[in-house]
Amino acid sequence: DVKVTQSSRYLVKRTGEKVFLECVQDMDHENMFWYRQDPGLGLRLIYFSYDVKMKEKGDIPEGYSVSREKKERFSLILESASTNQTSMYLCASVRQGEGNTIYFGEGSWLTVV
Amino acid sequence: GQNIDQPTEMTATEGAIVQINCTYQTSGFNGLFWYQQHAGEAPTFLSYNVLDGLEEKGRFSSFLSRSKGYSYLLLKELQMKDSASYLCAVNPDSWGKFQFGAGTQVVVTP
């Protein structure tokens, strides 16, 4: 079975803290993505990666960074968390090529207080 | 720019049919996908269209017209468990950088 695993489901962090969200996929997919999902705004792409050590900015990269040291693992980093980063974060992966669907992790609910 | 539009909310009765429309304008097209998302959960894959026409999968069908930039998801014989958000998404290229609509919240009433 296809599996994308996000290590933390629910987190509460203080403003200014550094936050790591980890994601692992077991499908040997090349492409991995981090989205955030907010009511009325849908899914917005933060960063994505096409290969190990490669990363590209999505639509809303400000305040975030990512790391992809291994093919199966893609980490999202909030260097200094702020209250406007309170959201649900979804990791996803896709196999390169045509007609392939995207697979999502279960989501990480982050509250910054 | 890229734009995917779908209605915000639809309400229907158990056993009825609901059609969720989606219009899109994207830089490329490599398939249109529909996902179901229950509250607090991740989106799950429902259907995929890359050629014009209707794809049927049990109670769910999806239609695509590429020339019109239009798709719909048809849910038949609605059940209470179908209450969820339905996301329309376009894969604009072979790299998988999906573009998503904001989702349509379907409420099924008894």
C-alpha cells in the first residue's frame, strides 16, 4: 500500500520557535511537496522537490525552508514560527511521468501561540 | 495565471444526485483529478480524466471537456458518508505540480 507518513499530527508551538515537520514516503517517488491548507483558500504550495538536495519555491515560500537529504524524506522548517503560520500542513508525493496521481500524508495541524 | 474554480458548498438529500462543476485555466494540462477530503483528514483520490468524456466508477462519475476547460464530478445515490469536501485539481505537466481548487463542501441531509 502507498504510504506518506507525517511524523506529527498535532503540534502547539510558541511564536519564535523553530519547527520541523517531517515527511517520509515509501513509494520511491521522485517528487515531494509541502502544502498548507486554510479554510476558503484551499491547498497552497509552499515548496517542492524533484530530487535529493533539490528544492524549488512554490506559491507561498516566505517564512519556510525545506530539506531533502534522502529520496524518501522531505522536511519543512519554520525558522521562527509566527501566528499566521497556524494551519494544516500536508506533505505529498508523486511519481514523475504522465497520469500519476498525488498521494497525501495525513496532515499536521500546527498551532502557533 | 492559473485558476481553478468550483462552488463553495452544495447541499443534497440522501439518495439524490449532486453535480460539482469545476472550470480551470492552467498553463498546461496533463490530467484533471478529483479528490475527496473528510474533515481533519488528507485528500484521497477519486477519479482522473485526461481525455474528453465521462469516466464512471461506481456511484461516482467524472466528465471532462478540455476545449471548454470544464469538468464535473457526479455523485449518485448519495449517502451520509459522502458529506465531505471535494477538490478539483489539474496536473499541468509531467512533474506533478498540481493546482487545486478551494474545494466544494457537500452536505448530505437525511
